[in-house]
Amino acid sequence: MIESHRGIGAYSEERITVLCRKNTVTVEGIGLQLHQMDRSRIVITGTIRAVLLERN
């Protein structure tokens, strides 16, 4: 679960990039899906292999 997001930057079954206030979070894996998304949080399901944090 990622909270306080600002939207999706990129989306595929292998990589989802989530834009946040001060960071960009990239989730890499297999069969990734946006299980739930609302204004304050995102839930990603699938086989997660890596979570990368990049400061903006």
C-alpha cells in the first residue's frame, strides 16, 4: 500500500510508477495490478520483486 500519492506515472504488468509529493515509487514484478486506488492510497498486487524510491 502506498499512501499520499499524486497519481500514476506509468503502468504495466511488470512496472508501476507512483508519483508522490517528494518521491517517485517504482514497483517492479510480475503480474502487477492496481487492486485498489482512491485519492489517498494505492494497493498493488502481484509478485513484487523490487520497490525503488527516487527523490524528486
